[in-house]
Amino acid sequence: MTTDRPGFFGALPPVHRDRLLAFAREVSFPAGLRIFDEGGVADRFWVIRSGTVALDVYEPGRGTAVVETLGEGELLGWSWLFAPYHWHLGAQTRAPVSAYEFDAREVRDAIDADPAFGLAVTRCVAAVAIGRRLRACRTRLLDLYGPPGDVRQAGAGEVAP
């Protein structure tokens, strides 16, 4: 399998992207499917080929709030990389999804066996997924709980302190 798509794969050097893709299997999900729940075991992850997935968090007394919506080329799930390997958010498809699915244990074993591959994948997950997710969560929390005027333009889509 190969891909020329931007996003997660585009952030990996070609040799590491090809190695990671060797672990992939193609899957599809219908619209409205719950892929995983917050607190569940994070034993796999996906790179979305097409469709959209909403990441959400459960708020007692308020229900589920969408934090971010992911689409083509984006990484779905990063909790598989860090112990204790439990999801920090939930995920549900918004439209039919096709994706590359990866077994977390297989990829973690390859990361442990090859430090260069491990560093590349870990940096990519951190830069592409974790940093962006944290910014999205912060923005969403300010939208939900901050008094009006707390969010101001800080440049390039960032939230001012």
C-alpha cells in the first residue's frame, strides 16, 4: 500500500511511511458508528482515507460534546502509543469512513526494535495529532465555559492565554 496524501503520512519521511504502511489493513465504517469510547482500551489506530469522524468527550450532566472533527489524511487515535493505552476521547463517524487500520502492539514492537522508525513515528504523532488535539480541546473548553471575550485572535488560529 502506498499513499501520496497529505496529513499524517505526509509528515513522515518516505522510508518510515512505507514501513508503517506495511502494518496497515484497509477498513471501512458506516456513518453513525461508535469507533471507540473514552476510557476504552486503545489497541489500534487509524489514518482516515475518506469520510469524517467526530472526537468527543462526555460531560456529566451535559452529555457528549464534540471536540474536533477529523477527515482525510488525519490520524485517529494517539492513546495507543502511551501507557496505560486507554482512549482520552471518544470517536464516532459522521459520514462513511474508509481508513488504514493499524494494530497498536505490532507498531509499538516495531518502534521498540528500530529507534529511528520509533522517533519518526512518535514525533509525527506528537506534532500532527497531540498538539493539534490539545489546541482544539482548549478552544472548545473556552467556548463552553469561558466568559465572553476570553477567546481573542492571537494569530494563525491560536488561542490567546
